Amino acid sequence: MMENEIMIHLKSTQEIYVEFRENGVACIKNITIDDLLNCINKSTKVKHQFQTGLLPKRTVSMLWDMENNRRFIVIEYPEKVTDITYMETTYRNFPLPRILFGFTVESSGRISGVEIGIPGLGKLSPNTQMFTYPFSNVNGFHMCVGMNTMPHVESLQSLQNFPQFILSLPDNDDFYSERNNRLELGHRDLMEHLQDKDQQYYYDQILVPMNGKTLKDFCKEV
């Protein structure tokens, strides 16, 4: 049995015809130059597809840095209260502003960066106003994890547990500034002042807007 083949013939008269040879039987068809170019274009088109796997709950965005083979995933923390430990004092059911966590995940599963952002309330959009994180260990958006070792990421979905892990770490005064809250309170005084408030109170009395920074800026911090 002869192999199937296709031959393209270009004549000096600028005519083009295609010869199909199937099991020894030839079939010839005239085509236009547009037909030929369209056929070549479709046959050489490469599809680039990426499978993310299951993403964490409340994922806001994911940026894939293909050049450096790493991903930046932004997750919204769903809780309005949590237990916070400052120095040796634990504040139970401490109120929180709306918090976004950004994780830079290398191809090995190592977390090479953690970002924390405070967006405005309401529906998120690229233009949502960002506010300065009022507590410690955060400079701009970047969080310093100090000597704490971040768990290895087996799958992106497991990142949904990391915000609670981070919030459970004991807090201190690193990067704390009284200018990061509108009342200009010291860290201990701020904690005491907020412990019986709610989320809305942050936006009414505490949070300082980040000049010109929006959610779009936070989502490309990788």
C-alpha cells in the first residue's frame, strides 16, 4: 500500500493546484494563493495552554510570570475577626479590615514573597482604592516574615489556608508607624482601641489611603 501524500504545484502562469495521492489514486484541485496561505497558517498555528489546577477559594487574580516560571496569586481573606497575638497578649475575635493576601509561588512550590493589601469595601475592581496596612511587619505591600518558615505549596489550592497561618504568627513592632493610622496611635494603644470595634470602623476612622495605589497595582506586585 502506498503512503498517502499531498503535493503542491506552482506553475509559471501563477496557477496553483494541489495533487492528492491516496493509495495510488491522484486527485488534482486548483486553489488560490489565499487558500494556500490560509492552509499553511492553520497547519503551523501553535496552541499555548496552561492548566492551573484547582485554585484557592476566594481567588481574586493570578499573574503567571512565564519568563521566571512563577505565579502571583491574590486571595481575599473571608473572615472579619480572628485571634491576634501582639507581644505576649492575645486579642480574641479581634476585628479586621478587608484583607488581601498575595503569594509569589516559584515552580518548586517555594513561597518567595508575601504581600498584604487593604482594599476598600464593596465590589472589587481594578480601580478599587488601596489603604495602608495599619499594623506591623508590612512595608508598602510587602510583608516581612522574619525567621518564620513558610510551608511548601503542594498545590495552589492549599494557599487558601495560608492567610490564617500568617495571621496566627505573633506580632511585634517591626515596620510599625503611627502615621499608618489616622488617630496616630502607638501599636499597643491601637490594638486596645480597636478590640471592640467592627470592620466599618477601620474605614471611618483608622485607615490611611495609599496615594495613587489601586487593586490593579497590588495584583501585579510579583
